[in-house]
Amino acid sequence: MGRGEAADKEELPADKRITWMEQRINASLKFRPADMKKFLENEDNRQQLTDFLDTPETRHLFVYAVGTTYVARTEAPEDVKKKGMFFGKLKSCKTKINDEAQARTSVTFGDLAPDTLDA
């Protein structure tokens, strides 16, 4: 509501690493612009994206639907009812992801289909 929130919203696209991930999420899940904005402005989602990029021990990130809303989580979902996607750090990645170039060479990604996690 205050000036701090407006500044936070203006800063959202400033992190090129998150912009790189946003582009892959959009290509895979075809979010409407309003839905992508809502996804990125969600504090929990933003924190999960940042944790994945900044914490070497966090090796995976999953983007999937919970009800009608998509969430980003570092733990695999128990059940996938709609198409989702995953990001994973390559074994060679032992540090935080510092920039977009490192994300391109150190992170793999792909789709999660509703039956992907079935045994």
C-alpha cells in the first residue's frame, strides 16, 4: 500500500535470473499476463524462486497448480492434476545462480504432466 510496495513491484523484473525463469514458465504453461503478474507478485512464490537461485543445496523447483492457482515450491507435489513444470540444477552447479548466463548453463527444465509422477 505504501511507497515500499510500489517500489517492490517496480523491482520485480529487475532480477534477470527470475526473468529467465519467467520466460520458461510462460513458454510452458502459457500464463495470461495478469496470471503471470499475480504468480510473480505472490510473496511465497517469489521466495521459492529466490531460494532455488540463491541456495546451492536447493536443487529443484516445481511450478504446479493448487486448485486454480499456480505455485512455486522446492518440494515435489504429491499429485499433479494440471500441466506444471520443473527446474533442476545440474550436478556441476555447486554455487548460487548469479546471473542469466549461469542459469542457462546450470539449470535444466521441463514439463510435468498429470501422470509424470505416477509410479
